[in-house]
Amino acid sequence: MSRSSRVLSCTAALLIAGCASRVDTARESQALLETDRAWARQSSAGTNADSVIAYWTDDARVVMPGAAVLDGKDAIRRMVTSSFAAPGFHVAWTPERAVVAASGDLGYTVGTNEFSIPDSTGHVTKVAGNYITVWRKGKDGRWRCAEDYSSPGPAHA
């Protein structure tokens, strides 16, 4: 085989391999949106901290206004467990849009959220806001939250 034939064969093989691994970002975006919706249902139920925590990566970070950054699953586990145990606590969110990178292993979701947060006297304040969550797709094919950011809107009682 001539040098030019080998180059042409290698180029064709690379093109075929590249096409074979093309990611359907629309399908992956829909799957990510459904994952965020399932996570929202689990969290809103407020009954099983482990099922909620399973949606985060081991090295995840949670950033909320006025609070220290939660770094890693252990810190997040403590926050989720104590929140679920607080009488009157509730969290709900509505995923509105998902975007997945062309690589198919990184994406984000955005939407609105609402936290019902009890104070030391038992008075519950509701805080509505917006969020952006950055997701990574693991080797097992599951989407997990790597970065979770929330921005509050005006509080109402």
C-alpha cells in the first residue's frame, strides 16, 4: 500500500470513528432535564436523604447566599440531613432548561426554586429564587450534580 493510500485510509478511519461517537445533545439534554426533575421530586418529598444525596458527585459543591460553601458529599449530607429534620423545612424546584456539551459528559440545568426555612422560633420564611446546576455524566452513564448554585429572590412569609 502506498503512503498516500495509508494516509487516506487512516483519515477515513478517523472520520468514521468521529462520526460513530457523535453525541445526540438534544436527547442528552432531555435526559438531563428528566434527571433534574426526578431529583426535584425526591428532594421535595423530604423523606429519604440518601436518595437525594445520590444525585451529587463525591466532589460536589453547593453555593447558597449567606452560607459557607459546602464542599464534598459529606458536608452536603450533613446539610440535607439536618434540613430534612427541621420542622417546616421544604425545598422545591422546577427545572426549565437543560444544555449538554457536544462531548456529552457535561451539562447544566436552570430553573426556579423555593425554600421554606424555619427559624429558631419555628417561624417559616419562604424564599423563592433561581438556580443553575452543573452536571457531569459518570462512567456509569448517570448524570450527577457537580456544582449547585442558588440565587434568592424576595422573601415572603
